[in-house]
Amino acid sequence: MRGEEGMPVGRLQEKIDIAASTLSHHLKKLVDTGLVVQERQATTLICTANYRNMDSLIGYLVNECCADAKCAAKADEVAA
């Protein structure tokens, strides 16, 4: 979804090589959860990652799912 400019759905499908119906299903879930934004430009549907919501989700996962010391220590090792 290439940063701020996004990526056309057709190009995304070519890049990850999955069926159009499968991609549509997954994109719908990502749009519904606010992780991806879609914008129509003429006949092209452009998908863009919603970085603010992604950052919030990652923060939540780190804070809530990795709250114990073992997981937090591993997360620190990976970040280094």
C-alpha cells in the first residue's frame, strides 16, 4: 500500500498474487477495522495504509498482550 500515495487494488493483486475475491475479502476486513483507507480515483480504487490506526493497534498489542516480563523482554530484544 506504498506509503502515503497508496496502491491501486489491481496492482496490489498482481504484487501479492492472490485471487481477486480473496483480496477483496481481506481488504474489506482491513477497511472495516480502519487499518486501510480506500479512495476511488475515476475507475481505480486506491488502497492506503492508515498508519495512525496501525500504530494504535501495535501499541495496544504490546501493552495488553505482552504485559508479562517474558514477552516484554523478548520484544525489547527484537527491537534492538
